[in-house]
Amino acid sequence: MLDCFLYIEAQYLSIKEFLPAYLDENLQPTDLLTGVSFASGGCGYDKLSSVLAVARTLPHQLEQFREYKSKLTSLVGDNETSHIVSRSLYMIVAGSNDIANTFFGPITIRQSQYDIDSYTDFISKSAKDFMTDLYALGARRIAIFSAPPLGCLPSQRTKSGGTERRCIESYNQASLLFNSKLSSAVSSFNNKNSDAKAVVIDIYHPLLELIQNPEKDGFEVVDKGCCGTGEVEVTFLCSKLAHVKTCSDTTKYVFWDTFHPTEAAYKLLVSRVLLPVIPKLFLDP
């Protein structure tokens, strides 16, 4: 859900206008010096999430990171590569698809294997393992996003919110359960690796506040996306090629489609979640 944060944050930190995808065919060697994105939309801490979304798994993304390091070494040498890798900020955005689509989705494989408590154990451990793998490759500053209030996403309201499309409290509770375990995993990681620093970026509460009190920030619509009907459309279903109508003013909508916020909402959230986090990451551990 939060992939766009990576691009908004690059602007917010004055690094570059857009964070290019590592697999972008137009990627230039100099882009490697200031950061790239290995994100694959729909992937999760659970490998099944990537299978269902036809996305690259996190282990595959780690392989791409190893390849990136090799290219960077060819460009600037071992010492500078080590400096860049150790001083860079690593943003991990996952978990939403695991809970909303893989566990609560129409394919119930995971519900036959886990209850929500054991499933959030599983994906929080996967998150910790991924941080450990990043650390082994040289990462020392890691920001990992919490799950949002999934029960209040327009798509989930449509799917399970009844005729009134209310927020689904059980989904929100699942997010909170995962977030609590993610915080514990991050604390454990920090205790084990004194030369590194990982933090959880809480997106749950700021986004829920925006949904519950939209008028405070100039928003009007929180239960539908700007695209199409606003009740079912996600990602490519909002493509111009599909001739789907969009709302006349995106700044009045918290959500662009039924799973992702609008640019206006992202920018507001970034300003609120980054300020308390950045100083913690860039003070030496």
C-alpha cells in the first residue's frame, strides 16, 4: 500500500525528484550513488503474497541489492561502496498485502494453516529475518513501516464492511497486533546489533486520524477512492487506458484508488511521520 512513500520521501529529503526503480531500463550509473528502489508491488513478508500478486519476493530483492553493490563497487571502489551502503537509509514497506490479501483474501490457504495471532508471528519474524539479511549486506540504518488501518481502506470496506461499508475492526486489530510484534522485532534487532539502528515508522495512527477527522486537513472523502466508482478499482484498473473516470479534485480525497492514498495524503503523512524518525536514524548508533 505504501510504496509511493519511497518516492515522496526522496523529494522530502531533497535527494532527488523521483527514486528510480533498480530495473528501470533508463537507469544511469550515477543513479546508483543516490539511491534506487527494489520494491515490487504486491510483495510481502509472506512469500505467498508475492506469488499471488506475481511480484518479486524479498529474497529476490536482496539478490538485486547484492547485484547493485557489485555495480557500485565497479563505479566507485570498495571503500566508497562500503561508506555509501553503511550510511544509506533503507526503507522497508511490506505487510499490508500479507494481512489484507493473503490472510483475509479470497484464497484461504493461510487461514487453514494459521490463526491471526500465529500468522502475525510468522510475518513479523520474516520482517526481522529480512532486517538481519540487510544488516549482513552492510545496511545500518533501517526504517520499517507499520501496517496501516487496513479495515478502513475502501477496498476492505467494500469487501467486508457490509452494506454501509464500515471500517472492519477485526482487520484494524490485525494490523495493531502485527505492529506490536514488529516493534518487538525491531527492538530485538537493535539489541543484537549495537552498530546499527532500526526504527518503526508508525503509519497506522496518522492515517487513521486522517480518516476519522479529514476536515482538519481539508479532505472530504475517506471511504472511496478518487478513481472510478471508488469502491473496487485498484492500480491498473485506474489506468487511463481503461477509460476510468476520476474525481475532479484529488486533493479532497484521502485515497486515490481503493488501496492507496492520494499524493496529497501521502505528502501530509510523510511530513508527519518523517520528522520524529530521521534524527533517530542519523545519530550514530
